[in-house]
Amino acid sequence: MKKLLKGIGKTVITVFFCLVFSCKLYAQSAYPYAIQAYISYKQDTIALTHCYFGDVIHKTVLSDETIVIAHGIIISTGKTKVVHIPPGATIIDCTGKTVLPGYVLLHEHMFYPDASISPYYIHYKQLPVSFPRLYFACGVTTARTAGSVEPYSDLSLKKEIDAHQIIGPTLYVTAPYMEGAGGFAPQMHEITTTEEAKRFVNFWADEGFTSFKAYMNLNRAVLKAAIDAAHARGLKITGHLCAVTYREAAEMGIDQLEHGFFAATDFIPGKGEDACVSELNPFKHINPRGKEIKDLINILVKNKVILTSTLAVFEGLCKQDTIPKQQAFDAMSPDTRDMYLKYYSHEKSADMDSAMTKELVMEKEFAGAGGLLTAGTDPTGNGNVLAGYGSLRAIELLTKAGFTAIEAIRIATYNGAVALQAQSTIGSLEVGKHADMVVIDGNVADNINNIEKVQFVFKDGVGFNAQKILQQLKGQVGKF
Ligand SMILES: [Zn+2]
């Protein structure tokens, strides 16, 4: 009897924690009770009819299209008049709405500047509850975590999302940052020898990480060792570089470079070898359509180096037009909002405005030269970029570079899938692919900002009510 009561007590406690933290009690069911509340559609067969259809393969938005999904897979697409809708399918009338592939973003983090300690001590706080949900509710269905400060938390998030225990994008997990001597962030490990680099890569690969991120102060020898060690495991390595130039890294075989050209030190006069010289406007001395950048772009394209555009995190440092949108402010906890307004909102510079103007031109040139341009959020920086809301801003800003709305969406979907070598299953709305989709109000071709009007996010054929998820996060971001 005593044993039984003890058992019941334990169950009550578990139920309580599960309701609060939506944990693992319901592991046997597809989605726990706490998640079911956000699900609008989970029928086996669903037809979305009369949609604007974001065709990222042909870079066009089609009208009056129908998409049929069954058991989580897209089974047919085409003009509403001709697509066969299986009997018994649930119909969603999408008149006036656009269906897009779920975003596949490559510079994501589960952490954010910590408002609870002095901002003069750089510290990042893991936000394992709010960030996965924010990403997801804004339409991000796949995310690569480009650098970790809480590796085991990121790994657990991946497992719990895959097991449908929490709401979030499918994660491609990147190991902790590989920083060199003299870094600014105490949470990043400093690696100074080639042996250490090799050991580090092998250790985290064994733990389950599938990509690596080299950081600013890593020198050429150590970076080369890290690239070779990652490649020996069949894994990819990207970099937010500084001491090593883009040209040097490309010639060493790096797979990807973060932050567009903002982290390129190739054009900083007098930069010594292996010296990290960081400037707000690293393009001061170059013409964004000139020979120097063309030569660098050619080297990147020739070496198949992928570039990740992260325009939103730099917009926060520009003087013009950089206040976070009201929705993002509303999502922040009071102390997070204070931190941004008191400390970070003043960090703006005209140098960044001029760098941004050139960056936009150079990203377009890179794509035009045949480079694979992808997109990411980087919700760190000066605190004005949140997961999800910042992700949408990063996509919108691509149109300022001259990409059409659907080209910007392609960069944030199909190109991301190609970079992850996952384009056979995600990244576009094609028959046979996973039904990872975003339904937004309005036609995206009319106005890119319509991507902010997210209604439903489908993952593997299950449709979630985006606004309900966002509503529940109001005032919480920064707390957990
Ligand atoms: Zn980052």
C-alpha cells in the first residue's frame, strides 16, 4: 500500500511537471498533451486548396494551386482544377494565403545575451523553451545551430524535438565554438594547437555533433587542422573568421563562411598574418562591384564555399530603421527589454550603414556569380534580433539586396537544404518531400513583409497554430 501511494505521489508530481514543462510522460503518444493544444491539423490526408504557391525551384509564386499531403509527405501539387483530392481528405481553403516551404536557416542559436548580469561581462543564456518555439512559430522548420554554448542542452533539444516532445525546428547541431587565444567570450573554448583542434573535433563528433564552427581568433594552422579533422569524419565546418581571411580559409577547404562578407578581413589594410583586426566597416576601401571583391567571389565559388547571409544582426548596428518590431518587444521579458534599451540600443554607427550598403551589393554579386547563398538569424548581437522574429527580418532584408521575394524565400529554404545536403527531403514544396510548410496571410509576391503574418506551420504534415504559440510566449523571451 505504502509503495502504491508512493507510486501515485510520484505520478502526480510527474504530471504536474509535465503540464508545466511539457516533458516526457506522454512519450508513448505522438505529441504530448501540452503540445496538442497548439495543433490545428493532424489528419492523415489534408488538401490545401486555392493557395498562392511558393515555387522556390522555379522562383515564382503560382496562384490557385492545391497541395495534398498524406502521412506527412507531399503527394501532389498543381492547379486546383486538376489536382485529385482523395475522398475523406480534410480541406483547408487557402484563398488569399501563400504556402511556402518551411524555412531552413543556418545561423541559429538557442542562446541570447543574458540580461541578468552586467552586459559588460559577455555572457549568453540558453533559452531552451522560448527559442525553439519562436523559431517554429515564425516558420523555421529546420535550423543549424551555428556554434553552441550549452552543447548538451542543444543535443537534448534535438532529441526531444525529433521525438515530438517539444515544439521546435529539426536541429542540425553544431559543436561548441572553436576560438583561438584572445577571444571576447568566456564561454568559448580557446584552442591554440593543432593537436588540440583534432582532439576537440573528434570528441564532439563522438558526442553527436554534425558540424563545427571556427571563431574569430583561430589562426591558420589550427583552422587547417580543424578543417582536416572535421572532413576526416565526413563533417562540415563553417567559420565566423577574423584572424584568417576568407581567401586563406577557402584555399584551406573550409565549407562555409558566416555573416556574408562582414567577417572578411581580406580588405583591411595592414592586417598582419593571423592577426584579428575587426572593423565595423571592413569594406571602407573597396568598391562593392570592383575587382578585389570579384576576385574573392571567384575564389569562394571555385572552392564551393557556401556563404550565410545574416543581415538582421547587422541591421541592429545601423543608424537607420533598426528598432525591433513591436511584436519582438512584446515577446521580451521586462529585464531583457531593459537590457536592450539601456545598453544595446545605443550601439549604432554610421560606419555600419555604409558597410551594410556595400554588403547588400556583394551578397547579390556572390549569388549572381553562382555562389550558394544561404540565410541565418544569429539571435545574439546587440539584442534586437530574436529567434523567429529576427529570422523573418533576415529574409526580408535580402530583398533590399535586390532579390525578389521568392528569391529571398529560396535562399532561406532550398539553398539551406542544399547546404545541409537535405534537399531530397526538405527545402521546397515538391511531391515526395516532407510536408514542412508555412501558411501566411496574403501573397508573398506582393509584399515580402507578408511573411510576418504566419498562420500555420506544418511539420511532417502536422499543422500548428502559429499565433497561439507566439501568444503564449509574450513577455517570456529571456527568462527561459
Ligand atoms: Zn552566431
